[in-house]
Amino acid sequence: MPRPEPTLDGVHWVPRSKEGPFAGDPKAAVRAEYDLAVVGGGYTGLSVAFNAARHGLSVLVLEAGRIGWGASGRNGGFVVPHFAGPLNADDAADAIGRERAERLAAVVADGPAYVFGLIREHQIRCDAEQNGWIQPAHSRASLEKVRRVYKSWRDRGRDVEWLDAAEVKARTGASGYLGGWYGPTGGMVNPYALAQGLARVARSHGVDIVEQAEVVSMRPAGRARVLATPQAEYTARQVVFATNGYTPGVVEGLPRTVIPIRLYHFFTRPLTGDELAVTLPRRIPLTDVRKSGGFARLDAEHRVISGGLVFGLGDNRSYGERHARLRLGQIFPHLAGIEFETYWEGSCAVTETSLPVIQRLDDNVYSLMGYMTRGVAMAQTLGRELGEFLAGRKSEAELPLPVTPLEPIPLQPIKALVGRYAFPVFKARDSLGLS
């Protein structure tokens, strides 16, 4: 598993955040024992903590780095009302059963409303824009997959709209798409600023947050657990590991329950007025189903994002820039050759079912992770669900995911290694129209 990121240098969102960096006081943990300790201060951990605290639990968050140093501050900032790629609720039912899948589908579809509602309620300054989101199809094969996704949401009464090729072009300015669907509740944020704001909100609800507190061991103490960091020890009656692509080996086998994936992003220079007129003119972000990455959005100063999966050989940035230029030129030919201003990397986590997992690691010890690049909304909504469960406001049967025993992925180290070198294969499949 990747170690905590050593720095935020180069991450596009950090200097543009209107939310000041959260300062977690090492002396914040003042209780001899907490009802709940959360390991990881990203979207998942902060959402679990906030929702447990607002229902009366005393909560401690231990973050190995700083708030927003992991995926929560490094992602593309897409707030998506959908599962990963072409997955839909019918596919989810094959993995977790029909009743759970329908409950999970509702949580996923309602995710952006929850996220943007929190942003408005707590005045989180994260350049939030709720203009919708589009999933377009780049090939004949993907057109059928995307149409199936659209029908799945339509049949569940969701507010979705099918777009033909001309309408996708009109709304996005993007070239080469054969059709797609539009979800009006989606949108985009500055993800780092959102993480800072969520930490502020959690602290205002009584959550104690300690940064630079990497948990290195956990041991039982009666019915509680003692979490040790290099600086101190903390005791809690319940524990949640919310560490996703940065999961430590504190619990034997836990890092092998997901596959960490390393991603990179670039942002262009700000677009001119003429370029903006034909590039995402309605400021609607899009994500297609290419395995090698096909997505676009504007930031607050009218830059365009591109990126993909880090390839494990050679110079990550040089290889990534070549691909990012190729992909950006395919989607927006008029931007071919545009200058890139920022580059950064980060890690996320995937699962074999393409669904997140809640695991019971021991009595009153849980984990929640595996968002398949959909974590901005999904981590917060599922964090809310788990927080309410831990506070006794929801039964295990009411959760949108089953609570399963710790189950490492078979051959996980090999699959993680393959993931580091699979990018050229994904790229070739996309080029052949097989994705």
C-alpha cells in the first residue's frame, strides 16, 4: 500500500482553496476514552465522524498526514450520481443481493444532493457548481453500456436524460461521442477545499482531530481498543479504518482487501474566451467509460483537466503528459498542444466487485473503503450511513452494503502489480473500441 503522501506540493487545488488549511491540534484529544476513533481524515473518515458525533458519540479522528493529503485532496473533484463506469444497480444485485443493491443505488443517486446540501448548509467555500454530469459513449460498444446505465436509472424513477451525439456535442463541445446520458444533480468542487471544510464542520460538532498521527498499532484493552501513534496512545470503544488507497498494515490482511491504483492529473492554462465558447460551454463535467481515462471539467479559473493511470515504467510525468495531450486532443481537438500548468498524483482503491466494502475486522472494529474513483459523493454518503449505524441510529440490516468479514483479495499483491503496468493494455482496448 502507498505510504501517506509526503507533501501537497504541485496539487492544483491547494493554492486555489478558499478554505484555509485545517489545523489539527495534537493536544485536541482530551478524553481518556472515546466512543469512536476513526483512522483516516479524508471524506470517509470525516463523514463517519461528523455523523456519529451529531448523534451523540464522542469521536476522535487520527490522520497520518494533514487533512486532504490523500485522495480527498487530490482527486478531480467530480460529484457523480452514479456507480463506477458502466456498472448499475442490476450488476450490484449480483454481488450483494437485490434489496441491498436497490438501497445502495438510492444512496449513490442521492449522493450529490447530500454533498451539495452540506456545502450550502455549512457554507463550505469549495467552488461548488451543481450543473449536472454527463456520461458519454466513445465507441459502439460503450454506447450500449451507457444506454443500459441510463435505462437502469430511468426505470428507477431517477431524473435522467438521454442525449444523442449532437446534444452531447452542444452541451460539452466534446468531439467523437455517439450519445450519452445527463444527470442534473451532479457537479464539481475543489476537492481539497471540500476536505478542509468538512474537517471544520466535524470539529464544530465536537469531533477531536489530530493530524500527523499515523496509527502504527492497535491492541485490545478490555472491550475497547488502544491505538498507538509515534507520539501518543488513544483509547476508543469502537474503531473505523477509513484509509482507502493508503491503508496501513495495522490490521493483518486489511491492505489486501482493496487494490491501490495510482492516478495522475494535469490542468491546462486558463482558456481564452474563444476557447471557452466551445469547451464545456455549460460547465457540465463529463466522464466516459474508457479504461485509460476520458474525463473533462473546468476549474474556477477556466482550466481543463486531463489525466489517467500512472504507468509503472519510466518517467511518470513524461509518459502521462503524452497520454493526457492525446486524450485531450481527441475530446477537444481545438485544444491540441495547449500548455499544461500543473501535474500531481494520488492513490485510490478498487475492489473486485467494483463496489465499496464495509468489513467487520473484530468486535466493534470496522473498515469502509473502495470507491472506484467515485469517492467525492460515495465516501460521504456511505460514511454517513456507517456513522449512523455506529451511533445506534441504524441497524446493520438497514445499511446499503453488507457488513462482511475481513476477506483479502486472492492474489492481491500480483493484481496490484499488474495494475501498475496495465495502462498500455487499457489504452489499446480503448483505441480498438473494445471498452
